[in-house]
Amino acid sequence: MIHETGAPAVPFGKVRKLGGMPRELLLDTVRRFVEAEIQPLEAPFLTGGFASVEPRLAELRAAVKRLGLWAPHVPAEAGGAGLSLIEFAGVSEELGRTPLGHYVFNAQAPDVGNMELLLTHGDESQKDAWLRPLIDGSIRSSFSMTEPGRAGSNPTWLATSATREGNEYVINGDKWFTTGAEGAAFTIVMAVTNPESRERHRKASMIIVPFETPGLELVRNTSVMGERGSGWASHAEVAFTNCRVPVSNRIGDEGAGFVLAQERLGPGRIHHCMRWIGICERAIEIMAKHAVDRELRPGDPLASRQVVRHWIADSRVDVDASRLMVIDAAQKIERDGPRAARTQVSAIKFFVADVLGRVLDRTLQVLGGLGMTDYTPIAFWYRHERAARIYDGADEVHRDLVARAELAKYMR
């Protein structure tokens, strides 16, 4: 049996700046780096966890900086590669071909969304203290919105409170699925600051809380599909008990938390969808190679079976359609802004998440027993990416939004 993730690393050669590079050459450069330097780390990552490969990942992150594609979503003047949303969408697809790609390029969730949030709405002191180290990669961050006792698909209904006392907020509440909390320098917490507001969308604010703050406790990493995770590759429960932070840690206006969350999620869903498309492309590659190489008996490969060929064909069409939909939504965001693209963003969120599940399921079926192992990344993605239909708004929420927009065309 050949372990798909077990190939030795190939030196990438002399790295160079990519400013002004044509799109196809840019994506080819990223793809070759991913295949030569990052994919060989999948085997130890899948069996030993994030900590087992973190030293080598640090070396690769330094190489990406020299390559000129560090923090590709961040403007060049702020320390990133300065790619547009459309350009980053293509890069995100290439990085999605491996579970470690976005982390190596400092474009991983939730840091990518927190960077964009602070870039647009952070004040200068917040940018100096948190954004610049985040872009540089010297710290990581997390995002605390979802609560164990409330529906995660309703961010206007939160129990966590931030009561103002003088120049401080006193925060109390519990959060979970705080991605990457272990080892993060700070979290951005959604908490109710205006409980008496008649507008449910104006009750909460976003507040920066350093993890060293007394009263902030990382309770535990939540085991997800049997994996506890570590470091960036983990989800945590966190508790706030009389946790005091300066009012100056609030991002934007008081009560603007929901609006900022929606603004953060628009481009974020483009990032997620293109990452999922990258996963699908890698899955199709693994599925097709296995179908050609695996023989049921001498001279009789899996690829000779019509059902396998149809699974490959359906996967190819699904992925190509997904890509076109996502690029169309990204173009509308760049042209008209996130709010104007709300319906398209909801459409790609549930459509591409569904495609991802189907492609991974077909691939696992073609691989048979091999698909259940960690000799390829398929089982890892099968476990972890099922959540694609839940986080950033459940499928049902997005389907309902698209349906309401369509019905509105026919209603007075």
C-alpha cells in the first residue's frame, strides 16, 4: 500500500517576490509550494497532531514570507501580499488542497477574519497592539461568539454580557467552539453591552480580550469527532468570570457587534468556499488516481466501473459549478459591497458545503478501507468538514434567506 501523504519533501528552490505576477503563474507557484513543502507534512500531522509538525511549519511560514505571499489577503502597505478578493480566492483554493495550507500562509481562520475586522474597524492603538503582530505572525487570535446554551445560528440572542463600569467592561458568560483558543494571544468576544436596546441587532458589541486577562479561562479543548486537537487546530470552551477590560478594547461603536459580524462573514464565506473547492480538487485527484491504480483483479481497474466514472464526472461538474458561483459572488462583493451580495453569499455557502460533502463521500467510497485510514487526508476532512453545513450559518438558514429573496420578486 502506498501512503498518499508519505512522499519526501522536494526542495522548492529559490523563492522570489510575486508582486505583479500573472494569475496563472501565481497559482502555479503556490501549488508547487503546497505540493513540495506542505503536503509531505500531512502524514505526521494526521497521526501526531498539530504540535508534531509546528517546528517545521514555522520554517515554512518564514519561507512564505520570502516568497512574497505572506498574509495574501492583507494590503501590501499593512504587511501582506495585497491580493484582491478574487486573487485571494484562487490562492485559497490552492491552499485548501492540504489541511495545513492556510496556516502556513497566515491566512487561516479565525485570524484571517480578525485581521480584516481590525484593518477596517480597529483604531490605531488596537492595530499597534494586536493587528500588526497578527499580520506578522508573531501571535494568533480566536473569535468567541457561539454559546453552548443558545442557538449558534442566531447571533442576536446572546447570554454573555459586558457591563460597563466606568472605563471598563466587566464580562461574564460562556462560549464554545472558540477556534484556535489554545495558544492564542487574544480573543474577540461578542457580548451584550446594550441589553435595553429595542433593536435586537444593536444589543451586542465586539470586544478584544487578551487571554492573560484575569477571569478568562480556557476550560477545555472540545473533542470533535473523536479529536481533541491542539494549538491552532482546535476548538475550545472558554469562560468569562468578572473579566475586566478597558472600554478602549471595543471594536467600533457600542452595539455594532452584529453588523460587524455580518461584514466579517461575507468575505469569510468566500474564503471558506474556495478552501472547500481546494479540498474537493484534491479529493478528485486522489479518487481518480486510486481508480486507475487499484485493480479488482489483474487488468481490471476500478476505473472500468461505470459507477466510479460517474462519481468522478459528477464531482468534476459539481466543483466547476461551485467555483463559478463563488467567483461571481466575490466579484459582486468587490463591485457592490458585502451587503449587496448577501443572497449570492448565502447561496454559495450551502451549495458548496453540500458539494464538499458529496465529493468527500464519493472519494471515501472509491478508496474503500483506505479511505477510513489516515494514510490520506480524506478521513480527516470527512470528519472535520461535515461542520461546513453548520458553522457560519446552518444550511437551512441560508436556504431560507435565498428563498425569501426569490419570493420577494413576486410579492407586493
